Amino acid sequence: MQTEILTNEQYRDFSKNLIKAVEGRCRIVPINSLKKTGYTLNQPIYISIETDEDTVIASLDDIEAFAYADTEFEAINGLCDEIVTLYEELRENRNDLGILPEKWLGYLDSVITIHEKS
């Protein structure tokens, strides 16, 4: 009785094709700026870019932030806006956060420096 569905060669070919298909739709890229005056990243952050038919989704899984757009450029800009907005909201409510939002704030505090206006 045969227990294997694919031969070793078929498995290798299938694996290569699957990886190529996933890489074509989803990739991880670093960003070095939030593109907003007064906010500086202390280090690059790694975001996911996923293409789903005509929509590009940019996301930062560490804080469950994402943005949808027609182009990669617009999706990244939208994500940067979302990160800054979330960071501002978390900072304003620092004393009333649950466990998960508190972790998000800790992460954002570690990667973002705010330059106060003088």
C-alpha cells in the first residue's frame, strides 16, 4: 500500500512553486521613516506588503495596524499615518490601557522618538 502522495522530486517542485506564489503576493520590507514631522524612527521597522488582486495591504503585525490602498506607496503612507495616530491615542490614554495596548505602547515607545515643537 502506497502512503506517499508525492515523490521527492514532485515535493521539491511543489515547494518551489508555492514559495514563488507566496513571495509574489506577500513580502516584508523595512521602513525608516513615518513621514510625519516630529516623529523619528530609532531603527527600521519591518512591515508586510500584501497584494490581493487590485488592493495593496500594508501592515505592522506588532501592533495590529494596517492600511489598504490601490498602490504600495499609498498603502505605506496610510500605514505610517495609522501608526502615528495609534501612538498618539495610546500615549494620551497611557494610564487606562489593557494588556495588549500597553504592549503596543511599549513597542512604539522603543522605536519612535517624538521631537516636541519649541
